[in-house]
Amino acid sequence: MNVSQKCQYALRAIFELAKRDGQGSVKIAEIAEAQAIPMRFLETILGELKHGGFVESKRGVHGGYLLRVSPKKLTAGQIIEFIDGPLTPVKCISQSKTEQCPLYGKCSFTDMWTRARDALAQVYDSVTFQELVDNDRTSHEEYAANYCI
């Protein structure tokens, strides 16, 4: 299961907004620059995320985007599923089965595919944006040497 480039941009945009949560709205150019996202894609992605209820936009001089959902409650899995759709390693175990497999119901691989899907979903659904922000802050703290003897 590959996460699309569009989805990676969406995750990074939400991450940037989560980093600035509580500081007011963030201009689209600031998000684009901080997360290396092309502006033309970011505009479209933020529009979709707004429609999905994840972000809101403010107009005017002090306008921009901000999260509608707390970073403590918003998971990577929610964004991945919203942008890329259900997590399925193969079509036959998707919840919206558009194609019927000739081995449906007697396939020896169904359990493996289902466990793989569930394991991946568990990881994505357990990681909140607050956790990502906290990990980012911890990993970027400067090392202060202590020479006390």
C-alpha cells in the first residue's frame, strides 16, 4: 500500500497547522514553504481538507488556514483514508468490493491480506498529529553539553 504524493502533502500541511495550533491562521505560502509543497497542489489539497471538515479558512489580511480538529484527536489514518481512500493491500478485501474475485470465499490469502490491512490501519490510526509535533520538537531540541565534574 503506497501513500500517494497528494496524501503526503496533505499530511505535511496538517502537520504544519498542528505545529502552529493556537497561534492563529497560517498563510498558504507559509505552509508551502515550511513543508516544501508546491502552491498549486496545496491550494487544492487544503480545499479538500476544508470540505472534509479538517481545516477552516479565514479571509482577509490576517487570513489563512487553521485546524478545525484538535491535533490530539486527529490521526494520520483519518487523513490518509480521507485523501487516498480505504487501506487495502488488494481490491478483494476492500469494503466497497467493485470486482468479485473468482476465489472469493475460498481464498487462502484472505486472512493474510486482512491482517496486513488491519495492522497498517492500527499504526496510522494510533498516531495523532500532536504526537508527531511532540516528536518533531524533541528531535530538534539542541544538545546542550554539560561539563560539570
